[in-house]
Amino acid sequence: MKSSMREEISCGAVVFRLKPTLQILLVKQTKLYWGIPKGHMENGESFLQTAYREVKEETGLIIRAVSKLPYVVLKKKKFKKTVVPYLAVQICDSEPICDDKNSEVLDVKWFDINQLPEILYYQLPVIDAALALILSDH
């Protein structure tokens, strides 16, 4: 019997900067919740290529991954989503922008780690892992 579970993979990044304080870049994905910039793979892309493209599309920033983060899986009755995240830094001089009217992203902002907004619950382990890694290195 064939499974009717729909599966998808989404790749993205927790982008951080250390100045003026330790901050992470988040995108507003619903009216209430924020999350990491991420999205679906296109044909022929690697996980990392997808993460780079999605962050650029959703924030306007060019990034460089510095580490892999643990995958997170969201399961519902007929749906399974795997998020493949990276820890990354910005390598361009521009500020993040959200000006694509066709994007599902409502806003993009840097947040001090001590003043984070409401984050989509299934992404909290990704952000926790990223912050633990950043804080252990700095």
C-alpha cells in the first residue's frame, strides 16, 4: 500500500552578526510568527545551494554558511516537513529587504538574541542550536 504522506524538504539559515550586539536575522512568515529564511529545493540544487538562494530571495542578503545545524522535522497527519538549516554570516554590505510582492515573507529584521519575537514553534530547536554554537565560539 502506497503512503499518502506528503513530504517536503526546506533549506535555510540562521544568519547572525555580532555587532552592535549578537543578533539573528528573522523573516515574518505569518501575521504573528517569525522564523528563519528558508524554502523548497529546486531541481538539481544541493541543500546548501537552496539555503543560499532562499536567504537571498527572502532577505536580499548574500551569506556564507559556517556550520550545519541539526535538522528539524515537522509531522502532521498527512504531511512531513524536514528543515535543513545552516548557521551563516552575511558577506555583503547591504541591509535586509523584503520588497517582493509575490513573496510569502511579510517582513525581515535583525533581532537581538535577548529580544526575540514569537517564533514558529518547530523552528525553536534550530535557533537554540544556532545560539548555543555561536555562544560556544565567542
